[in-house]
Amino acid sequence: MILFYAMLVAISPAGSGTQITAPRDSYPHLSPDGTTLVFHSNRNGRQAIWVSNADGSNPRLLFDDPREGADPGTPVWSPDGRVIAFGMRPAGATDENESEIYTMARDGTRLRRLTETPGDDSHPHWSRSGRIYFNSARATPDLGVPWGRQWIDIYSMADDGSDVRRLTECRSVCTYPVPSPDERFVVHRRTTETLGQNWDLSPAPRNSEVFVTPLDGGEPVNVSNSPAYDGWPTWSPDGRWVVFASNRDRVAYTGQIFAVRPDGTETRKLTEGILSRVQPSFSPNGDWIFVYESIEGETFEIGHIASFAAELSD
């Protein structure tokens, strides 16, 4: 495994309750030409969008403008590598859950806001044809209810924000949509009305699962199918695997990376160890998987970006 950024580990004594803050570089995504990694980080004191060389060298701030909004994050490259889409809380927002979808040029200029609806519009991902998939709370009858009880569904839109299409009717929380390479399916996280476990392993009244939803109106398939917290799904570039993170090893605050066929069969574990690994994304050629690798506890979290060989042969 390649570690892109040194991790300075600071852990409070057991039971001390000391709050520890530390830098976090997360949500990695490699450009289509394989040269530039985009990610979000708080290394300048607040969450912003950064880029680096593919090996993590030469990190540099790309976007951080409080006049436009706060906490820009989850950046992803367009298929041609010219544009980056991301989510951000717009300046002046009064709802703590409000987030909108933006794009910018690869050099951080030409900021463009694509959505403008109350509530949470976030987690954009591009299709190969250039549409942007995202989750939105816009169908929620009452945005005053807690976020976890809102109706958050999957939508797609053109890269200029037009032609918005609703793709699911979850009536629950459906987030983090990624279209399949052939654009026949979308994989996403979904909360179900079944008992599960939180990230810290405490019991949860609802479960977090990974679903593959056909875009032709067929029935969604629960491909994670575990009481664990499952999320952050993506596709292998050839469309033969769904890769996601899960805490099914039952280590508090710790996830590992798993792969499964789009029909829910042949689940494979790809990582192990004491470090948590989540937010997987593939290199364009499918040879490498990038992850957020961290150590986390009740009062601290510190992490960096790492990669490992995919090794997902049939």
C-alpha cells in the first residue's frame, strides 16, 4: 500500500476526554489522465479542495473562498478532466443541512453553481456521458425534520444544471450515487428500516446498506446485505464489481474495503488491519484503489490518502 501523506498520530489518554484535532485529507479522486489527485482537506485550518501529483507530491490549495461558501468537499473530475464538481454550503445559508452542487475549472477558476434548492444537494459523481448524479432532499415534505428522517433521493442533471431527473423514490436516505460505466445502473447508499449498527458499533434503529438500482425501472438490489454500516460505494471501471466500505469486522470507528458483484454475489474483502479505510475510488485504468485511511475515536480523527493494487481479476 502506498501512503501519500504522513500521518501524525495523536491519541488522548483513555478516559481523559481531551479533544484532539488533526489534519484530514480525504475523498480522493484521480484525474482521467492519471496525473492529478483532487481531494478535500482541512490542512489550511478549514475544509477546502486541494490537488497534488498522482503520487501525493506537490500538494496545493485549489479552492477555498468563504465569500462563496463553506466546507467545499467531495470533489470529482469530469470525464474529460477539464472540470471538477463538488458540494458546498453556500454563503448565507441558514439551514445547517443546506448544500449545493458546484463546478469549477481544473485550475480552480470559473466557479458555477448548478443547484439552488432548500436542503441537502451533495455527493456529485459524473457519468461517462457527462451527466452529474447527486443526492437531494428536495422531495422532502418537511425539511424541518432531522436529516436522517428526510426523503433524500438520487437525481441526475446535465453539466450546466439543466434537465434534472429524479431516479429514485426511496422515502428514506439515499446518498452517494455513482452511475455504472454503461449508465444502466446507479449504486448508492440507502438507509433501511431494519436494525443495524452505527460507525462506533452502537445499535442503530436503521441500517446503512449499498444498493444497485436499475435505471430502467427494475427492482433495486441490496448488494451489501449486512447489519454493519456499509457505504461509500463505487464501480470498477469495467463495471464488473461494486467496491464499498464496511465496518462488518466489528472494530469501532474502523472500516475496510470490500468488493461484490452488482447482483450481490461473490463478496470479497480487499483490505485489513488496524487502520480504517473508506471512500474508495479507482484509478482510470482500474489497477489502483484510492482510499481515506485513518485512525478515529470518540474524540479524535486523523487520516490521509493511500492507495493499493485492486487485484480484482475474475
